[in-house]
Amino acid sequence: MPRPFAGDRLVIASHNPGKVEEIAALLAPFAVETIAAALLGLPEAEETGDSFEANAALKAQAAAEASGLPALADDSGLVVPALGGAPGIYSARWAGPAKNFRVAMERVHRELGDKDRSAEFVAVLALAWPGGRAELFRGEVEGNLTWPPRGDRGFGYDPMFIPQGATLSFGEIDPEEKHRISHRARAFARLVEHCFSDR
């Protein structure tokens, strides 16, 4: 049985401003004060896991132990079947040290060539407590990749990803609409159901 969240402060274990903003917006209705890991001076945990679940848990547990507060971490990425699942858990690394996702998107486009452009975004949220285990929740959204990238909303690979049944990319779509249908929103709905339903 997943552990319910009963506190009023939560560390968001990410140094990605776009992710922090998106997760904070999702948590806003639950009267939880969110604190970005970077504001606490917490280092980025090394992602040594071999899955989204393992990396999310590593980040959440490291932030919970370092801060003494519950921590929520996200590990997410773009999974392209025609590239053998790449970039997958290495999605951020494809953007290089400068986190230049234009470079990452160009690499995906270049390596795909004329292969099938179906893809999915995957997000795993891990909620961890100091000295405790992490609860894990996964969300996915399927779609197709477009080129050139479209829109300047969102972050990461959003401008090249068109969710199934839509005509706009995640880089063009209204942020509120993205919060409703994204992979992170789907993982978050499961988190809420199991850990925040009594709030």
C-alpha cells in the first residue's frame, strides 16, 4: 500500500527549471510548499540506474536524505522504437553539458532518417521520505515526431513531439492543456490517487 503524503513541504529533486515549474503547477492544488533542489544547494544525483524507475528513485531518495524533507523526483525521456528505444534514459545526456536540446533534437532527426517516426514520452515520478522507500508512478503518452521543431513552449524534445490525435506539438500547445494530457500528468494522476487523495 503506497504511503500517503501528510506534510506541507516537498523538495522537487530536479535542476531543470522547466520540470520544476511543471511539477510545482501540478502540486499547486494540494497546498504543498514546493522547494527546488537547486535553491537548497543540493547537488544533482548521479543517474546510474538502468531504467526511468531506478533513476527517479535515486534522485528522490538522495534529495530526501540530504534535505530531511520528502522529495519528489521525475525521470523522463523520449523513447523512439526505431532507434531501439533511444534516447530513453539518456534523453538529457543527448543534449550535452550545455543542455542544448536543439542539438538533441537534431541528433534524433538525423539518426531516424526515413525510419518510422512514432515515439512516446515516458515519465516516472518517485516520492521518497528520509530513511524510507520511494513510491513510483509511471505515465506515458504516444505520438509522432515532426521536423522541423515547432513552437517555443515546453522544454526538452517538446517542439518535435506531436501527441496522438493532436495537430500541435508539445512546443505549441497551451501549457494548461499539456499539464492535462502529458506523460508527467498521467504519472502525476497516479501519484495523486495513491498519495494525495486525502488532502
